[in-house]
Amino acid sequence: MAGASVAGAVVASDVAGAVGAAAAAVGAAVGVLVLTVAQLQREPGKPNPYALYDLGQAVANLTVQATALGLSVHQLAGFDPEQARGAFAIPEDHTPLHS
């Protein structure tokens, strides 16, 4: 999972930079939703003990990078995980946690 977190953080940084540049170009606010998911089990019956830690580190780094780019970040957890699963085709072995 650590590799996925690192790769996700790199992609998120690229997206944050592009969004910041677009907002600055038009002088407008732009919103982006980032939904985080974790694979809590490596395989059935075998928990992934580092999944939540890796996810937390990815979100922390996304927050730091966004702030460095002059973007505002707000995490929230008030959403319906099953609606998110359907809307974003999240696999059954991954758990939507927060956005």
C-alpha cells in the first residue's frame, strides 16, 4: 500500500498544481473532490495493518503540498460510503474513508 500512497501523492501534487494554475488564470475559485480509499485487507482474512497509516500520510502530504501551492484544503467524513462506491466504481476490497 505504501507504493500506492506515494504514487497517489505525486499525482495529487500534479493535479493541485494544475488546478491552482487554472484558478489563477481565470481569477476564480475552483473546487476539487478527492476521495480516499484503503485496502484494509491484503486478502480475505489477512488485515493490512498499515493501510490507515499509509492513507493518513498520503492525505497529510496532499494537504502540505496544496498549502504550499496556495490552495485551501478541508477534509470531511460526512458522506455515504456506498453511494461513493457506486459513483466512483470503488472495488469491493477497498473501503471509502474520507474525502
